[in-house]
Amino acid sequence: MIRTIVLKDGRSVLIRPLESDDFEKSLEFFGGLDATERRYLRRDVTQPEVIRERIREAQTYPVERLVALHDDEIVADGSLEHERYGWGDRIAQIRLIVSPDFRRVGLGSSLARLLYVIAHNHNVARINVRMLRPQSECCNIFQQLGFRQEFVLPDHVRDLEGNLQDLIILRCDLEVLCDGLDLAAEVEK
């Protein structure tokens, strides 16, 4: 799934699957994020071995990773991670991160829509999102997209600085996410 889109501010970005030669670009993208923001990510994506693992996962595991590029630099990263066990059949998790310079111009929602199409093509019924309580802006965005908060697990995980944080789990049925979205048109683009 390769797509060029024009953002609300007129800039064009190329969205495509993460490739094995995106190692340096991924390191630059994640290294360029604010340290406070990176603190709440699941893994320390500034570490080369973590970037290598993400690339390997995209090639060998049930993980679909997309990147958005502008001027040959990654400006957003998104993934759809399929649950890997029987009782999680037809459930996936979505992860998105967009460079601050590319927020509020439609890139995140465009990337999310493409991940919904991938989910639909893989017969996913429900998508979950997990985040830490300080990521309230991100939580609000997903709620505007149709996700609802299902659980809060107090002091359940440690952020990358070792501090305990509440884990918030949101979910949405793919049918709700795709309501009003012409998936056939999205696939054909």
C-alpha cells in the first residue's frame, strides 16, 4: 500500500510500508522527537537494536508498519499489530506517532485510515489503543475517531524513565471506525 497524499497545509507526503533500508531514517525520526514525548513510548526507539527489531517484526511477524515521508525523511510512523493468540483472534492494536511539525494537518488521520483498510483486509473486528495517562492529547484524538475508554489500570506500567504510570486502554469496533469511510475507494487509491 503506497500512497501520496496532500496535507491540509499543501505539503505532500508519501505513505508506504516500512522497509529494511529505513533504519537510519527511523533512528533520525524517533531521535528527533521530544524526550518527554518519547518517555511514554513502549520501547526506547532511540536504540539501534530496537529499530532493527521493529523492521524485523514488520517483515516476519503479524505487524503492519507504515511510514510517512516528506523530503525523504520519516515524519510519521504507524502500525497495526495483530494479537498473536487464539482468544485475541480478529483483534489488533494500532500505534501512531506523528512529528510535531506534521500534526493537525490530517496526516495522523490519513495514516489511521490506511491502517483501518489493512485491518479490514485482514478481517480484524476490533482495534485497541494503549497509552499512558500523560498522553491525554493522543487519547482525545482517538476518542474523536470513535474509540472509547474501556479500562484504566492504575500504576500498571513503567515509562522509559522508570516511573509508574496508569495504562489506559481504548477500543473501537472496526465497523464503527469505517462508518462513512468507503473502504473500496481507499483500497483502490
